[in-house]
Amino acid sequence: MAQKPHASGSVSPGDTSQRVGITSIESRGVDVEELREKLVDAIGAEFTTYYYYSNLRMHLAGNEDYKEITEDARLEDRAHFELVLPRVYELGGALPNDIRDFADRASCPDAEVPTPMDDEGGFDTSQLTVEGVLEVLLEAERCAIRTWSEICDMTRDADPRTYDMASRILQEEIEHEAWFVELLSMERDGEINPAGHFIRGEPGEAPYSTNRRINDSA
Ligand SMILES: [Fe+2]
Ligand SMILES: [Fe+2]
């Protein structure tokens, strides 16, 4: 019988100390260690942004439309974390054991409510403005676009699985930026800059990045 060309390769049969899923992308030029550490940083930013957007959304009191859009962006960041997390392990990486380490290495700044804490440790909301909150949201989306664009560049033509995940996320981050450009333009400058967007069908639908359709248990 003819030899099957992919029946064997550099990893010995039964060897569980190596993964063909790793060697195959290494041989195409991917620095796997660098990539997986960047992925941990990137999902650190998704995870912390999910947290910070919770707080930002709370402080859009009275602006129900802004709250809804922030909620979509918030839940989609959680979907981004969930989508890429298994990939970190496939590439031989792991989440930091200490969540503080995870937050510190996030690839984007903390998207804090733009107001000082008062003496009791609560928020001083007297100076808080809607446009201030929208600016924080906008810049967080821009950092996410830069982050996932870099991952796309590192994996294009060499690591189709990571590239597919990163490009799905990137599409949603670009949408998120457009949403907040529209809202901030009108709120701050009275300018109409349409995002071409209406709210998701379901909050946080994540049309590109959700892994619900791939894995019901995730
Ligand atoms: Fe995200
Ligand atoms: Fe986003």
C-alpha cells in the first residue's frame, strides 16, 4: 500500500510531550512562546475590560441607550476571553495563578471610571460626565484593535487557528470603536458620525467571536 504522506512526522508515535499542532506552526515561522504570552496579555485585557466596563456601564445612569451599547461591548469582551483561552493551553501556556498578575500584564490600560475616589473609597461622581465615560470606552476599543491587529500580523498564513480567532475578535472591536465614535461625536461635539449600527439582537451577541456555536458547554 502506498505510504500516506502525513501518517508520521517529527513527533514520534504516542509521544505526548510534543504537539504536532505546535510543531506545524513553528515550522511555518511562528514563535510559539512569544505568541502564547501575547495571547495571555491580550485576554488579560479582555478580562479586565469586562470588569471595568461593568463599572463604566453602571455610571451611565440615565442614558439607557448608552448603557445598552456598553453592555454589548462588555459581554463581547467576555466572549473574546472565552474564545482564546483554550488556545493558550493548546500552545503550552497557562493562566497566571494569581489574578493580580493576570491583570497587571493585560495589554491595555485599566478602563477606570474617569473620576477620583472620595474619602470613603467610593466614587466622587460630582465631576463625572457622560463624555468622559465615552472617551474611556473609545480608547479601550482602540487599544483592543491594536492588540488583535498585532496578533493577526503574527499569525497570518502561519497559524490559521489563532488567526481565525484574532480576526473574528478584531471585527467586533472595530464595530465597538465605531459605536463609541458615533456616541462621543454627538455627545461631545454635536456631530453626526454614524456607526451603521443598531443594538445586537441579544445583549452581547458576539456574532463573530462567540464560541457557543462551536461548543455548547463553553
Ligand atoms: Fe474585546
Ligand atoms: Fe471591544
